[in-house]
Amino acid sequence: MLKRAQDRVTELKEQMRGGKGTVELSHLFNIGEFKGRARLCAQITLNPGCSIGEHAHYGEDEIFFFVSGHGQVNDNGKIIEVTAGDSLLTGDGSFHSVENTGDQPLVLLAVILLYE
């Protein structure tokens, strides 16, 4: 199934998970459009200075793939710089946050997969 960019559902989240600024979530596919056990498949855009606050994942894994921009993640207490081409896996009670520390949008693909 092809889904055109103009047909995506886009949400703006203020201070997402206690973070800073406005986060844009552009859903690549919505729940019900795929049969797999996932609850999110989205492109996330963080403008400079914006962030998603620290949160944990239980009973699921979240994968971030960084498409463009620069930022930093808190990966279970370890602060790491990230850039295009990097990826992050968080799950099984681990926590993370992500912040745009650059001067261009930080764009990432996020997929949340549920455990059985």
C-alpha cells in the first residue's frame, strides 16, 4: 500500500513527555493500516531547541532512526550525540529522551513494536 505524503495524519505535541517546544509527528501509517504488532510508525521533527522528555518503555521496543540534523539522546542515563544515519533502540524498562541541539530540524523515524 502506497501512502502519499499529503495523506499522512500529522499531530503537533506541545512539551511532549515533559520536553521543550512543539514536536511534529507525521504518521507514516496509522494503527489498523498494518497487521503487525506496532503502535507507532511516524516521522518526528524536532525544531532547534525542541525535545521529547525522558520516558521509559515497558512491554515494547522503540526504534529511532535519525534521518537529518544533529541532537543528543539520553540513553538510559548516558548522554550521546546523534546525527543522520544513527539509530537507537530502547525497551524492556529502559528510558530515553531526545533533544535537537543543532540549528536545523532534527528528523527521525520512530517505530514502536509491542512484545507478544
